[in-house]
Amino acid sequence: QVQLQESGPGLVIPSQTLSLTCSVSGVSISTNYHFWTWIRQAPGKGLEWMGAIDWSGNTYYSPSLKSRTSIFRDTSKNHFTLQLISVTPEDRAVYYCAIGIQRTQVASRAYQYDYWGQGTQVTVSS
């Protein structure tokens, strides 16, 4: 059974770096043709795809967030991490990790991902 679990601080100070980790069980993050992604939802807004990392470690980012976003993985721990630098109150959202299974290319729409974590609330405030 595939399970994803986000972890990280619930509160981040403006201008600092947000770091969230998605721990994965039930499947290896190195499995061919699997894409591992971060998606967020700000209050009152829709789901926003942030970026992804594939089974080989290649990364893909939303153009609007590319300058502030990094995604990397630790295959020994079977988890992947989101870093978002220079956060502002507009980065307040529920952050989700998710997996797209057996894909030939990265997807940038939330509905294209198959399994999701439960999400973690992040607030940006001093």
C-alpha cells in the first residue's frame, strides 16, 4: 500500500526557508516512471503544482516558483524534500506531496497524481 506523509514546521518566519519532507512507504522513489511532486493550496484558492522529481532524480518546477523552489531526494531514506526560499505570507498554504505512477512525462495538474499525503499546514508569520 502506497503511503505518503509530509513533515516539517507549521510556522515559518518571513524571508526564511521552508523545508518539508515527504516520507514514502509501499514503493521505492526510484521506481521507473514514477513522478514525485509537491502541490499546495492557499486559503480560498485552488491547487497549485509546485514541482516534481522523477525516478532518476530529474527535477521539474513551476515557472512561477522556479526561482525559489528546490526538490531533492534521499533514496536511502525513501523520501523527498521541498525547499522554498524567501517565504512570504502569500506562501501560507496546505502543502501536499503526491505521486504519479507510470507516467511518461511530468504532469503539472493536481488531478494527474494518484496518491497523496494528508497535507500539512504551513503558516508564514513573524
